[in-house]
Amino acid sequence: MKILLKSLVISASLCSPFVLANSEAHSDYLKGTAYLNQDNYKEAITWLTSAANNGSIEAQNKIGTIYAKGIGTEANTQLATQYFLKAAANQSSMAYYNLGKIYESEEKYSTSIDWYNKAIEENNSNAMNNLADLYLHGKGLVQNTHQAELLYIQAAELGNATAMRNLGFLYTNNKEVKQDMSKAYFWFNLAAEKDFPDADKYRDYTGKKLSKSKRIKVQNEALEWLEQHNS
């Protein structure tokens, strides 16, 4: 009798509307993702939309990105924003970041910065990198190269390869930062380790500006940094 009662309780739990809805949403999300990987955009959008409307945060972000970038369909910023806002209501740091990108693309920098800061509170390194870009170019706030540098470093320490590349550029040719080829070479080395596009070319370019002994020293420092941040 105890065993039967236990099985009935479990069955009741599994059949609750909340559990069934979430299970269905996850199943639809997996189907949509599979179709997306096959470049079958029509089916992908159908299933991801179903999952998103049934509460899948992953689907809300993914279908939002599809509409934001116009992947397999016409770009629709309004729809993208709606889905990102749904995910943001569920406290998705990725959605915060995505909304920041949307509003930045529309040059609504004040709103964009607010969303980036919300994402940064959740340690979203992409938001750190993008906010650093805004500081660097003085978009929506007072231009501040030092603050941009700090944010790039913060993002890089979380493993963000774009920020690593950007730090390399910062120390190579930014007029407001003292040129430092050793630092540039260091960050380009790390970006290249992450297979960031063309980072190896930037690494080799800055490396030619250094002596062989200096290159070896910086390479060893980069390896030590990787060990510390991957442990």
C-alpha cells in the first residue's frame, strides 16, 4: 500500500499543469534547436516560438536572437525585444545583455547602459565588453578610456576573448593610453589561445616589436595567467 501510494504521489506531481507545461516547453526547445542546426528555419521558428510562449527562457533568448539578426526570416526588432523582455522578466542575464545590444543598435544609449549594467551585476562578460566600448567611444556617457580598460580587463578575466583582443588594440594604438607592446602581445596571445579571429596575426605583429627574450617572458606570463584563471 505504501509503495502504491508513493507511486500515485509521483504520478500526480508529474501530471501537474506546471510540470507538463515546462516539460513540453523544453521538448519544443530541443526540437527547435535541432531544426535550427539543420538550417530548417521554418520548423525551428515554429518550435522555438512554442517553447518561448510556454516559458522556456532559452527559447525566448534564441527566438529573440533569430528575429534580431534576421536568421532565416526578416529581421524584426520589435518581436526580438518582446521575447528578450520575457526572458528578462525571468531574470536572464543573457536577456539583459541582448536588450542592451538591441537598444545600443537603436542608439538609445541610456536604456542600453541600464540593461548592460543589470547583466554586469550577473557577471555577464559580454555586457562588460560592450559597456567598455561605449566608454571608449563616449557613446551615451562621458568618454572614459580608463573605465573602458578596467571593464575590458574584468571581462577578460572571465574568459572573454573579444575583451582580450580589445585590450591588445588598446595598448597598441589608442591615443589616450601609453603604447605598451608587451601588454598588447600578452592579451593578443590570450585571445589567440581562445581562437579569436585574426588574434594570431595581431599577436605576431606586436611580437615583432619585442626582443626574443621579451617575447618568451610575456608568453610565459600568458601561460601562467591561463593556468590561474582555468584552475
